[in-house]
Amino acid sequence: KQEVTQIPAALSVPEGENLVLNCSFTDSAIYNLQWFRQDPGKGLTSLLLIQSSQREQTSGRLNASLDKSSGRSTLYIAASQPGDSATYLCAVTPGSSGGYQKVTFGTGTKLQVIP
Amino acid sequence: KAGVTQTPRYLIKTRGQQVTLSCSPISGHRSVSWYQQTPGQGLQFLFEYFSETQRNKGNFPGRFSGRQFSNSRSEMNVSTLELGDSALYLCASSMGGHTGELFFGEGSRLTVL
């Protein structure tokens, strides 16, 4: 059974800092890994999608990397801003034939960026 | 291009009642998946539909059911509601392949009294 863990569970940083969020998964047989942000009481907003054959993806100040062999992904946020405050979730799509969209989510990292 | 639309956004029910939630996916997307989010259990997969067929189901009791229509819109139903069913129910749509990116709606917040 795939298990996805995110450390730390909560993080508070001053504005302007660069930061790294971590995501670990136990089964390396995945099709892709996706990073989301969730604002309180809202749905999930897709940030980056990394296919299993890719090593990293970039969008603006965000960079996500994937190391399947070690079961890890990181989300790097450059020059953090108060608007980045949210809960960040990673999700993996399993590589088994029956795994269509049976996605497993991580436990989330709650980020607070202090002005 | 319209996003994923979920209705209703908020609802309050009492134990024993049933509820139906609706999800309209992004135009052209054929896969719809449903998730339950609670503070204690996080996000948990309920089921996924593609072209009106359920392809996957999570570990939830039979009180939770769903369906998908020919226009890809989906509904989920929870019968005989329990207090523990209070949660944010999220729907996601995608093109449907293994490598598809998921796009989520704002969710339906269910409170069971």
C-alpha cells in the first residue's frame, strides 16, 4: 500500500526566504507526482505535475524535483511571499494497471510566510 | 475555459438522511474522481469514473456510491448519514489517462448533525 509523508507538518518563515518542502512515498512504481496548494476551506490548486520519466518541473518561483529511486520529491519556493501561505500537498498516481487516478495524497505541509 | 464546478457548496443534514453531490468536470475531461477530506484522515480517495464506468473504488462502505452521466457530469450519494461523514467532499477531473493532471473543484462542505 502506497504511503505518502510530508515533512514538516508546519513551517513558518519570514518573507523573502527560499524554502523546501519534502514529500516521501514508499512505492516507487508511480506514473506521476503532483503538487497542490490548498487555501483554508477551498479546493486544491494544481501547482506542478511531474511525470515518472521527468526529474523536475518549474513554474515561476516554484521548482519541483522527483527522485523515484529514493521515493522523494521536493518543492522549492523561491523568494517566499505572504500570498504563498497555504497548505501544500503532494499526490502520487500509482503505476499499477488498475491505478487509474487512484491517487494517494500526502499529509500536507502548512506554510506561513510572515511579512 | 470553465473549471470544475461542484454543487452545493455547503449543506447541513441530520443523521440517517441521504445526500447527493454533483460535479461538472472541465469540458473535454472524461475522468471524474471523488475524495473525502477530514482533519483526522486527510484526503482519501472515494472512487473514479471514466466514460460512465467506475474504474476504481476506495475503502469506503457501500453507503457511498456514485455515477457518471454521458456528458461526464458525476454525482455521488451518501445514504444513511453518520456524524463521521461530515467532511469536505472534493471532485477532480482529468483527461483520463494515467499521466493526467488533476483539476479540483472548490468542494462541497457537508455537516451532519
